[in-house]
Amino acid sequence: MSSLPYSSSPTKGIGSTIKSSLIEPDGGSLVDLVVPENKRASKISEAELMPKVKLTKIDLEWVHVISEGWARPLKEFMREDEYLLSLHFNCLRMKDGSLVNMSLPIVLAIDDETKEKIEGLSDVALLGPNEALVGILRSIEIYKHHKEERIARTWGTTAPGLPYVEEVITSAGNWLIGGDLEVLQPVKYNDGLDRYRLSPQQLRKEFDHRQADAVSAFQLWNPVHNGHALLMNDTRRRLLEMGYKNPILLLHPLRGFTKADDVPLDVRMEQHSKVLEDGVLDPETTIVAIFPSPMHYAGPTDVQWHAKARINAGANFYIVGRDPADHGKKVLSMAPGLEKLNILPFRVAAYDTVERRMAFFDPSRAKDFSSSLEPRCRLTLEMARILPMVSCVLEDGKSWSSTIRFCKLRRLMKSRQCCLLR
Amino acid sequence: MSSLPYSSSPTKGIGSTIKSSLIEPDGGSLVDLVVPENKRASKISEAELMPKVKLTKIDLEWVHVISEGWARPLKEFMREDEYLLSLHFNCLRMKDGSLVNMSLPIVLAIDDETKEKIEGLSDVALLGPNEALVGILRSIEIYKHHKEERIARTWGTTAPGLPYVEEVITSAGNWLIGGDLEVLQPVKYNDGLDRYRLSPQQLRKEFDHRQADAVSAFQLWNPVHNGHALLMNDTRRRLLEMGYKNPILLLHPLRGFTKADDVPLDVRMEQHSKVLEDGVLDPETTIVAIFPSPMHYAGPTDVQWHAKARINAGANFYIVGRDPADHGKKVLSMAPGLEKLNILPFRVAAYDTVERRMAFFDPSRAKDFSSSLEPRCRLTLEMARILPMVSCVLEDGKSWSSTIRFCKLRRLMKSRQCCLLR
């Protein structure tokens, strides 16, 4: 039988799976579940007469995700069949029998009272956390929310301390409601970052506009540091070597529910922009956008979702960074439904003390590399919170900007305490 | 996208998936991992020189299962890749990219001390619980036994009280060892029931010998009662109606680890034989054999394994009884890698108070059926323990035999207290 190791070659199934055109979305097409403007008034009138289901802030993020096609083939909150397929097999099955990846249940919970109110009905209206009408759920199906099973099969543990569980699931209702989604108007956050929230359709359009023949997506959590920059520039080099003429990089931080101690997104987005401005990454071949999904922090199960959603956004290469969790890379390389995506593994970058720059680790002269410096590449929470803007400090002296000034100010530069000094 | 409801039609994908010949084993071929007799002596000499890994009674049951090909395409205790595929996707992937079902990790745990002893070696010998040489594991791989994750993803819960967890996993070592299996001689139990332990190869041979053109497997837990008999005879009728000329029934109780309060197998096997003797089931078209797997009691995850193993044994129809767990039937009908198996759902049988016999429930005259009698069809533990032989009491008066005599003796017949009286 097949052994499926995490390949040491840079791409999975090169030759057989690399597409010369952009990758097909799961289910064959995207969706835009926002009702056309000329029908909005009548849909709103219709929704106003329906019984209402109240959404939390995070439910609304999922409405956003589904409505733009990130979760294709889904165009619904999962009914029980999809829920069970996702939970047991991390997959959905298409009509032709083929499997697409779907590692997380994308579900809407309701409480007993709401269930009683809507039971037996076909359609319900969705209300946002601010009581505004958000959308309609059609042909609903209500089924039991087996929370413990959902948690155990999604996270592989039921231990306390899982951020999504504590924030979302513990307090959620005992029932799940599936149904086809219609959204009354595009979901906006008015936080100054909506311009970064490009839908899969918009991203694909932009890739076409730039005449991309390969798109590599990279989801990162922190301000770009030198290891990232090296990685991303090296990815470009590798894609060019493979014969692609115009590879585009999608720099794609997740925004949606994250635990409180992640670096604030506005700080990160400003830093990403600065990295482009300073030419550390080429603005001609790099797109910075926001992935609107909530974060499950569910290790290998989450990683699959992150990769799958980028297929729908048009990326045919997915850059996997530091192993995001036990077995994350390995599971990703094996996952049913992700065969068409080329996984580009992170190559370990470390500080080369001889060349005095960040470089990919060379095991033949291991002693020249200082991996102990690596943790310092992470922006500390305190710094991220108080910095008006951070930037990336590179070995070639570019991009000193405010971070260094900040570091100097704080006297953090001594003994390499500044996280961005590499 | 596809909705995949649990079909109300008797077969899944009839026409497209029903095979006129017996079903192909997963991986395309069976295996017999017992070394040929002419090589036994040299293999034993070789094994005697290897470091030893001690097996528990249940490990030995898995050796039995793997060695006969029930778990094909496995011919090994899982290495980490197979383990992760099984745990996350309930599947294994073949070299051609196709998926076969494998819902349970089939793994061998070792403790820290054993790991230290064998680390870096290629091959180890396996010792049975009685210290006898059992086999060899080749090209071993040792990896971490993440018990909590294994439990959470297999059972969908980590709550105490899971029989397999408490018996097998809790006390198991912190490492798993994968490797290709060679068995020095066939696993035997010498409990008087070995003659019922037909391997997949033996079963297939028997089906060929009887010129079966369809084989339906039924795993049952209890002595055959009238509901079962009705079901199985009705299955035959349906298969004949579908055009099969010679459908064979494989009556296939599981034997391997079971929790203490299940009805003892020797009692059940005797009852099954009696049912054939009495002609309740036709001995010409029925084979009674034992499935040697341990039982996980893991609901829908276990059910997939039970179905998958019967594919390897040559069954192309699988009869699913009373929903063995929440969603068991539904998950089974959706499971990747089980598409080629035709699932025959249990039709609810109840006592028809008008016709005065067991019959399939007819919702149009629901009031005529007494489902409250159903629980009495289960042999109580106490009875099973003390009965020298039990039999099935049918509405036509056949098979009175010792059960009834026992019931009379115990004055259990009054007010229908005897479980087998329907």
C-alpha cells in the first residue's frame, strides 16, 4: 500500500497536479449569496415577516465566509449530512461521488426556545448582533448539537482551554440549524480594514488582471519577519524555476475570531503594507488581503480549512509555515480533497552567523546557524499593542523605520532583545 | 451539492454498484501473513535472536485480524502515516490515490522501556501473552501514542466508561510501533470455537463453492430472535427479487474483546447452530462463522470497520441492524471507501398483534404493532449465563427446545416475561 510521507520535495505530485491555469473552486464554481440590489427591498420585506434567529458576532463571520464562497461547495449552514461528513471524514461528497475537503463543521447553533419557535417552518430570517436583518435561511433542518462529540472530533481533545470552544461552543444552543443562505447585503465591519477584505471572486479577478500563472497563498499570524520574507521571496524563485512566468503571492492573514493575545490585525496590516512599500516584497507580485474566517485553533483540522478556503480563492500553491500543530503538515499533505493543491512546505530559516543574514538551514554546516535566535523574531504582545506602526528590519538595512526607533527607545536593542532585529 | 440522506430504498446506488461477482477486497488482494510451513523453522530461529515485544491478549487478536487480511490493505500494524489517515479521515490511501475505508487505528502500543530496547532496530519479534513466539514485525517505526487524541477522534468523547479505552488504551504504553507483520503460525484459541473462525480466504472459497452470486453479512450480538429471523429471510427474498439466483447469508458474530456483560459467544454460537438445525434459517444458504476482531464500542466509527472487514471477507451486502449508535447507519451510508458495499438497512420489526406474529412495522396501522414487546426479545444476561443451550421460539411453533423449557421451569413465561417467546 501507499506510504504517504510528507514529501521532502518542494511540491506534492509535481507534474501531475500543477495547473497552468488557476485552480478550480470546490464544487466547480463560486457563489455570491448576497441578493442582487434590485431584489433587496422585496427580500427584506419577506424577511421581516419571518421568525428571527439571532446571530452572534462569530456566526456573522461565518455568514460572511459562506456568502462569498470561501467554503464552497457549501452555500448553506450545514445540515446534518454535511455536518456528519465533515466531522467523521473531514470531507463533503459531491453529486458525482467525488470528495472535497471540509474539515470543520460550519454550523449555526440555536437554543431550545428558538427551536420551539421555528420548528416545522421552512424559512427563517437571520438577525445580526445589532438586531439588523442580515439574511434568510431557506429549507431549514434542525438537528441535535452534540457538543462533546463535535469538540472531541474537531480538536482531538476535550480538555479545557480551547479558545473557540470556550468562546463559541460552550455557550451555544443545544441544536444546530442548517439551511440555504441568502444575505441581504455584503457583510462589512467598518473597522478601517474592509478594503482588505477581498472575496474569492475579487481575488480571482485580481489574479487574472495581473495575469498570474501561479498563485501561492501564505497565511501568517505575525508581522512579516526576515524568515518570512526569505521564504516568500524564495517561493517566487522556485516557482520561476518551475517554469511559471508570473507567480503572484497572496499574503493572507486570517481575521475573524482569534484569541485575545494574538497581535492586533490593524497593527499587522499596517506592517504588511510597509513591507510592500519598502520593497521587501514586490508590490507588483504581492497581494495583501484578509481571510475573514474565525480561527478554531484546531491544529491539523484547522490547517486543512485554511488551505481549502485558499483553493476557492484561486491559490494553487499553499505555503505552510512552521508546523502549525502536531502533524499539521503531514495531515495536510494526505488530506482527501486537497490533492489538487500544491503544498509548499516552510523551509527552516535561521540566522547564518557566517554570512550574517537569515538563510535556509544547511545541515552540512549546522554549527553556523543560530536557531536560538528564532524565537526573537516574534513580535511580543506588549510591543504589538503599543506600537503605532511596526515594520520589518532586514539584514540589508532596509525598513528600519519605527520598530527600531521604538526598540531603541525602549533600550531593547541591547543583547538582541528586539524581536525584529534579524 | 449532493445531499446524502440515508436512503429509504433498500440498497444504496443499486444498479451502479451491485456486482454480479463477489466484491474485490480492499487493496485488490487478500493476504495470508502466516509464514509457509517450510520456512517456519528458519523464521523461528531468526525471531529467537531478535529483541522481543510482548503482546496482550487483545494485541494478539489484532495480529489474527491483520494476518488473515480482514484489515486489507493493511498487512502491518499501522505506521504513523496510516494512523493519521485513519484517525483524521477514517480512510487509507492507495498508491493510485483512491481511498479505502479504515475507521479504526490498528496499532500496537509499547512502553518506554521496550522503546528504549528496540529503538534504531529494523525488526522485532512478537511474544504472545503466554510468552510463545507469535511473529515478526519488520521495518519498524516508533511514534508517539497520543492517547487522548486517539480516544477523542475515535469515540467522539473522552468521558470515562468506554470499555475498550479502559481495557486497552489507558494501561497501554506511550508509544506505537508500526511494521510489516509475519505470523509464525495461525492464531488459535482452543476454546472449542476455532472451527467457526473462517478467514476471509476460507469464506470466499466457501461462497465460491456454494456458487453464491450475492453475499449478505449480518453481525449480531445476541441469540437470533424472531425479528432477526424475519429480517434475514426477508433479505433473501429481496435479493432474489433483485435478480440474484443464489444469495448466501453470512451470520457473523464478532468475537474478540467484548465487554463482560455481552452474552457469552459459546452460548450464542450454539443457538445459531440450533437455528440452522431447526430450519429457521436455511443451512444451504447460510454460513455461521466468527469475526475475530476486538470490539471498540465506538459507534459509527466501529460500524465502518465492521462493514469494511466484511468486504474483505467477500460480502457485497451488509445488513445493518438496529442503529448501532447515534448516526451509525447514516455515517455508514456516506463513508468514503465503502461505496462498493451495498447497505441493507434493518427494517423495524415489531409484534403484529392482529396477525399475531413478528412483522415489519406498517405505519398505516401503527396501533396494531406492539413495539413495547421488543425489548423482551433480548436474551437477558442472567439467562444466557445459565442456559446450557438456548434456541429461538418462533411464531410457527418451531424451535421450542430448551429455552422454553427453561422459561417454563423458571416460570418466566407468565405475562410474556421470557425474552424469546415472540
